Amino acid sequence: MKARYHNISTSPGSSFRARLFEDKEFPAAWHFHKEYELTYIIKSTGVRYVGNRMDTFDHDDLVMVGANLPHCWKTIGEQTEDVKCIVIQWHEDVLKNWLDKEEAKHIKALLKRSQRGIRFHERITLEIKTMLLKLLEVQSFERLILFLQILQKLALTDEYELLAGPSFSNSLSYEESERINAIYNYLRAHHLEKVALNDIASCMNMSADTFSRFFKKTFHCSFFAFLNEYKISMACKMLINKEFSVSEIGYKVGYNNLTFFHRQFQKQMGMSPSKYRKAYQRIPIS
């Protein structure tokens, strides 16, 4: 498996692509393309990778990735529902005669920010949800105008976070991209086990020292720090969506030492697992 280059075709009668994607899981490996992309998750949960950033995702997740920025979404564990999402993709040429105009300065800045990937907060996501759904129904000129209105709303909001680190390079070699995708697949398959550095290095056909250097250069942290982040992300998802006790969750995400689990959770999330769960239980459903 490698970080594949994807060639994107436009929708019929349109200068960009907008589609409803439905499947059992996300099939794409870690990949990139020259188009910008806006992905809105209607249904599904899992782990999202953008550049060197890993996060869990859930319903109403809205993310924009810039041109040639590697990314993928992965469903993890037992799934109770199929994937359903809206994906919008466009080449910069669609806007090339507009971006230098004063009226488009905010959209131009948005596209620049998207080179690190942008996750939009829930309030602005829900505000434009109807517009995203409508985009799938309208045609031609109306579709283009609605698309520009969506970009303008996202360009004007300050309710977002950047994802990939500022030093992440999206110009990785073929071999580096292949290794990173293999790492993601290995974590997905083995994160509940006791992962040994020699084992994953062997899967990459590298020595442990060479693998450690490659990982730190790419992700700006050690492999085991990244592994702990992955496990804590899984724990957060289970604390919100499952009825298991905190101790059961600690074991289920691969921690045999619950004291170490609590310590790592506190370090990464700034609170205990119990407080994290209670914080989400206090959020009103409607």
C-alpha cells in the first residue's frame, strides 16, 4: 500500500465534483490529489489522518484539505452503521480568475490555510449543513453560486483548528508515503496488542533505529508517543459512545496497566477519563 495520487473527475455539467458517498467503510488508503477537498461526515466514526495529525471523527465532522495534502479516513473496530458523507473536490483553476479580486480575499486566505488541513467546529458545521445537502440537488449555475457561498461562510468563521503541523512536508517521496500508509495500517490492526518497536520496524523492512529516526522526522514525535495518542483517541471515542466502565475501556484500548492509562489520559486530555465522560454527558442533545 502507498499514498496514492488520485485523479479527480468533475461532476457532469459542473466545474467541480460534489457527491454523496455511501459504503461499508472508507476504501481509500492514505492518498493525495491536486484538488482541494471538503468532507462532511453524515454518519460514521473512526480515525482521521491529515498530514501528520491523527484524530477521531464522528457525525457532523467537517474538514477541508488543501491541494496535495495526504489524508485518509479509517473506520475502526465494530461498526454499527455504514459510512455516509458528502465530498466536494475542486481544482484551484475553478477560482483562478476570482482569487485576486478584492471580493474573494477571504476565500483566498481559506485556501492557503487548508494546506495544513482545517477542521471546522460544530456550530459552523451545523449552520452550513443544509447548504451542503442542497449542493447535491441543484445544477449548473445555482450549484456554483451555492458552492461559493459555502466557501465564503467557511472563510469568514474563526471556529476552526488547523490540523497538520506547520513543518509537515506534503512533498514526501513514493517510498516515504508507502511507509506511512503501512504504519497506519499496522496501528489499525495491532493497537490492542503490546507493540514492540522491532516488530513494526521489521514490517517496514527497517532496523529499529532507522525506523525511529524516520518516524520522528515525519511526525515530530516518537512512535510510542504517537501510539499512546492513538490509544487515548480510541478511549475518548468509547467514553462518549459506549457504556463500558473506565477500567474496561482502558483494557479494551490496549493498556494492561490502568495506572499508566490514567496517567496518559490525563497528560493528553488534561483531565481524568471519568471527568471527560461527565463533561460530554452534560452537553445537551438538542
